[in-house]
Amino acid sequence: MSNLALARLDAWPDRKPPATQYNWITAHYESMPEQLDLPLPPVDDIVLPKDDTVTLLATENGSQLLVSGFGLFVGKKGERVVVKKGKAVCAQVPFLRLQEVIVGSAGVSLSSDLIEDLCARGVRLAFVNSSGKPIALVTSPMLTATVETRRMQLEAYTSQRGADLCRWIVAGKLRNQEKLLRYFAKSREGEPRQSLERTASAFRKLRQAALAVEGASTDAVRPALMGFEGTAGRMYWREVERLLPDELGFEGRQHQGPSDAVNAALNYGYGILYSHVWGAVMNAGLEPFAGFLHVDRSGKPSLVLDLVEEFRQPVVDRAILTWLNKGGRLTIVKGLLDSPSREALASRVLLRLIATETHRGKQHQVRSIIQMQARLAASAVRGLRDYRPFTFKW
């Protein structure tokens, strides 16, 4: 598969554009709507690269440009983002088509004019390392120019508002873990299906227990909630281990220094998700480093980690585990995924972010739901609304 792929979730895969224009992402996406006959977006204003350095994922509402390759330069020319290698132009994409630019490797340079234009247009610029860990997020400082929300966020930590937020964060994660297990159970028979359904039922009881934890502050409820989360995590990853083919060598979740490709893939996918949640937190006027469920630590974006929890299963786990169960291949070298593996993973995670889900009675792209949830969290810490997590349809 070429590293440049322009895809829409609202166009069925058999409606492929001419190969000379762009390549189609060939994987099957189960969230793709059926019985749609919509025209593909025009691509005459997009110049494609001739190598494996750029991935472009596009929808009618904007695109995400992933640039990865040593020696690349990203700048602007008129109303376009231009990617070059030496003097050769690799790609050109109009600003009006972009929502985010992601720099995914070392050795990529950018012009200050480009950064200024991206900030002025509200287009995020994210940097992730080769393992998917966010390095930096560049946005306009005026997007977070209000202080009242941050003051109320810090006060909420010692109040009932912080305790309620912790309960619902854990409950949302448990609910989505339950739903993903039930999602995989639908395609299995016999004991594998029964095991998934038993564990999913146990998650429902854990969720009810989490919501019943007593306490009027964050510190009062955190120990019990972290205990429920830990118990659920062990059960969840045990089922994932049984789901995956033995040859992948997955023997449980490893957060640091993964020795197998599955853990490396999950870490990389979560890194992409972190950058989206981080941007949403900043846009909502919240302090990324002042969390509730996750404890404060220097350099640790605790609130980002809090709000990531409810999106791990619908965005990253579902995309990666489904692909691997259908024969997806990964290659790991010294604990890091190779470039083709990172390309395949990034494409699938980014496509889940532009997939549509029902939320608050309406259809929204998942990346829009992330922003909505960050704004809801801002309202919750100010005592204006109750926080309720996002749960996906299985």
C-alpha cells in the first residue's frame, strides 16, 4: 500500500478513483456506512508524492496530513502546504482542506511562515516520535486565552465535582471495554464467545460498583476506582491475548519497552490519540497537566490521560485488534515498528477518528466527539453540567 492514501469513510471501497490520482486504502472498515452512493471529493488541487513519505487522510470536513521521513521540508506556497525533499516537491495540499498536520519522524524541518499560517487558520501541528509518543503540539495561544475554566478546574480537585468526574471516567472506560468484548464475541462461537460474554458481564458489575464509590473529593475516591480499573485491565487484556493469533506473541499489556509488535502497535496508536485529546483539552481552555484520576507528576499530562481513557477502545483497540485478527502484519525492530507498520497503523487509527458514531442523539465524527467531551469536562469542572462519557455502538 502506498504511503499516500486519500480515503473517505462515506464512500464504499468499490468506487475507486483513478489510480493516477490517488490510491485507495484497501482494508475493510466495519464502521463504513453501507448503501451510500456519494461522489468522491475532487482532488485536482492535490499534488501527490512519488515516494513513501506522506500520508493524507481526507474527508469532506478536512484532512490530516502525516509527514514522516528524514530530510523532508514542510513549508507553504500561497494557499498550499508544500512538502519537499531537497528541491523536489513531494506533495502540495491546500490549507482549506487541512485540519491537522502530524510530523511523525525525526529529520523533518518546517518554515516559520507555515507555523504562523497554521495557527492563524486553527490547524493543529502535532509532533510524535517513532513510537507514537507525543512530543509537542503547536496551536495559537489565543485558543486558550481564558483563565476562569482553569481556576475552576483546580478547585474541582478537592470537591464533589472532581470525585464525580473520576467516577465517570472509570465508568466510561469500563463500559467501552465491555462493548468491545461484546463486539468481538459476535463473530465467534463456542467457548471463545462464552468467555468474552462472561467477562463483558463482569465489566457491567464493575462499572456499577465504580459509580457507587463514596467520597466527596478526588483523593477520596481515587484508590477504589484505580482498584476497579486495575482488575478490569487484567481481565480485558487476558481476553485480548486469547483473541489474537499465537504467532503475534502477545502475552499481556506492556506500556514501556514492548518486546512484541502488538504492544508496540498499541503504544503507537495511543500516541496518535493522545495528540488529538491534548489539542481538544487546550481548545476547551483546560489545563492539560492538572488531572483527576491520574496523579500529578512533572511532565505528565494527567488530564489528557484522564480523557483518553474512554476513547482507547473505540479508536485504537478496535482498529488495531480487528486488523490483526484479519491477518494484518507488523514488523518490530529493537522495540520499534518499522515504517510500513507505522504507516498501516496510522492510517487505521486516523480513519477511526474520522468515522461517525452516534453521540447525544446525532451523528458526529469521533474526532469531533473528542472535542465535545473536552468541552463537557470544562463545563463539569465549572459546575455547569454533569460529565457523562462517550460510549460507542457495538
